[in-house]
Amino acid sequence: MNVKKIITVFGSSRPIEGDSFYEEARALGSSLGAAGFVVCNGGYGGTMEASSRGAKEAGGKTIGVVSKFFGREANRWIDKKVEVSSLVDRLMELVSLADGYVILKGGTGTLLELASVWEFMNKSVIEAKPIVILGPSWNGVIETLNEELVFEGKEACTKYITVAASPAEAVEALTKRLM
């Protein structure tokens, strides 16, 4: 039985079609779908819609984890909707469903998602899974956290993070680790 690996994509809900960050997320979804991964995300707009759309356009499958908290429906590119009650439940579901993660440009919500996944691995709450950061937007955060992890005696924790310059490079890194 060929079980498809699930990649949770975290990123901003703000980009709209035609915006460079939307199109990058769409290209990522397309590359993930074409490579045989299932794209999982928060199910709403912005990079969530874009990555789902790209996956569907490439013939892939999608999962959207939505929260009753927002009171909205999942975007039209979602195949399977998982509905949870709270934002915390949503984060935990997005984390637990995934075999790997891609972090796109985003705000404090995306920062929380990155920090949560990374810390859960650092503390062995979840098994080690690849985290790929697409583009340079989180470089300062990673450098700062890396310095703090060295201070805490946990410098080996940066092994979970790969920075990719393009959607194709992100998918290549995930394929090497998971397929």
C-alpha cells in the first residue's frame, strides 16, 4: 500500500492571487502535488488557498484544518476538511497530521507555528520531521534562535531546519528526507 506523505504548509493568510507570495505558495503546492505529497494547511485564504490550489492543479490531494473559532468555510481547493474547535486544536492537528513542514512568509501566527513545531521536536513531544523554510523571510529569527539554542546547550536542534531558495528546492529537500 502506497501511503502518501503529508506536508503541512504554514504561511500568511494575506496574499491574494497575483501577489508574488501567493504565486510562490501556488508553485510550492504544485511541486508538492506533482511529487506525490498531500498538501495540508489551515484551509482558508492567502498562502493556504494558493498552496492548495497549486496542489489540485497538479493533480494532488489537499487537507484543510479549519476552526469553528473563525466561522468560515474552507477554500474551494480543499479535498478533506478537518474541523476543530479552537486555534490551539487547529495548530495541534496541523502539526500531528504532517510528515514534514514548509514555512512560508507570514506574521505572528506563522512564527507561532514554526516555533511550536521546532520546540515540539526539541523536547521530543513529536518525532523529528523535516522543517523547510522557503525564502529568506525567517533568516533573522532562525539566527537568533540558533544563538539562544547554543546558549541553552541545544545547538544540535538546528538540524531540523533547512532553508530553501525556491519551491523546487523545498520539495527536493522533503523528497530526500521522506520518499
